[in-house]
Amino acid sequence: MAVFAIGDIHGGLKALIQVLNKIEVKDNDTLIFVGDYVDGWSESAQVIQFLIALSKKINCIFIKGNHDIWCEAWLKCGEVNQTWYMHGGKETLESYEGFSSDLKKDHLEFFESMPLYYLDNENRLFLHAGFTSIHGVNQEVNKATLYFDRTLWEMVLALDKSIENDSVLYPKRLKHYNEIYIGHTPSTNFNCHVPMHAANVWNIDTGAAFLGKLSGINIDTKRVFQSDALPVLYPNEKGRNK
């Protein structure tokens, strides 16, 4: 049995299928998705439909991201958050054209069932963005932090690599977990096109919403699987490159 973590998809169904084909997922494998399934490319609704079907065949864990929060609100009450609309929501709304009310209800239930984080039996934490509490993710007061925070990633990038994890100088929030897997902040922001590793944090968002690729990683072997760059897969679209 293998466990794979999958980065932010942002409506790129073609990229998702490429990554899963490269992984060659088996029936007893586990797939952990770190959120942001929608907004960007033209197949957001189709991504959700695909993931619902996939979860009936393979053990999947779907973490909720900030874009998923916005899409969920729209599916629930028709609310179109203007920030969402300008950051991929427009394309997501268009992708739902032709979807029946029953299918939209299924998608809403799918979003509502998503946890904000997942902790496995080996004390590995998976969440969309980050957390700030020195007492651990379950003590985070503002739950929005879990899908919006970037300070966790900024902190580990700036951390002195000579500081050992048993040092009093080592950040307390990191000590609670063996490893932490996040998305939300594209590695392409740092001119890196593969998942990045700093301290015990792995950032697996490799910019699929923009000019980058979708990435999956075997969390035991650290082998990385990537799609083509999203603009190659969707040559007639801009994604979120506006």
C-alpha cells in the first residue's frame, strides 16, 4: 500500500488524469488531496465529478482549500464572492453550465464533507495552507487560517537550517508533527517547478493554477509525479494568468 499526496488542481482535469496515470494507483493505495480543486482552468465541475467517482474506487482524503470554500458557498446559497469571481470563480461558474440541480447538490455534499486537515497514523499532517498555533493545528482559533495562512511556509523557508528539531530555537508548532504537507503557495513563486521541502514541511503546490504543473508525491519514497504544464494541456485558455 502506498500513500500519495496531490497538490492544488484548480480545474485542470487533464493534468489530474496525467498524474494519476503516472502514479498507476492501485486499489489499496491512498490518495490525499490538499485542496483547491476548482478555479482556474475550464474543468472545475468536471474535476469534482471525477473525484467523487474516484473516491468510490480508491481510498481518498479530500482536504478543503480556500477556493473550495468559495465554491461551496455558491453551491449552497448562490453567493458569488467577488474575490472568488476574479480569481477563477468565473471559469468555475461556466464549467457548471449544463449540470443538473441534483448533480450540484451532490457536489455541495462533497465539499461539505471535506475536513480542514488530516493527521495520519504516522503523525503526518495534511492541510491546505498552514497554521499559527504553537499548540498544534487542533488548537487553531481562526479556522480560516488553515486554508489561508502563508506564514508557516514563509517561516520554514527562513529557518536557519543548522537549528535541530530538539533545540529550544526550533519553532514549537513544527514539533508536533513528523511531517507536514501543504499546498496554497505555488512553488513557482520561488522559481521552483517541483515540490519544495523545508524543515519538516513539504509544499506540493507547483503552480497548476498558473504556468506550472500539477504534482503528486509518494510520501514514503518522496518520488514526484508531474503533469505537463497546464497551459500546454489547455492551450486556448489563460487559467488564472490574467
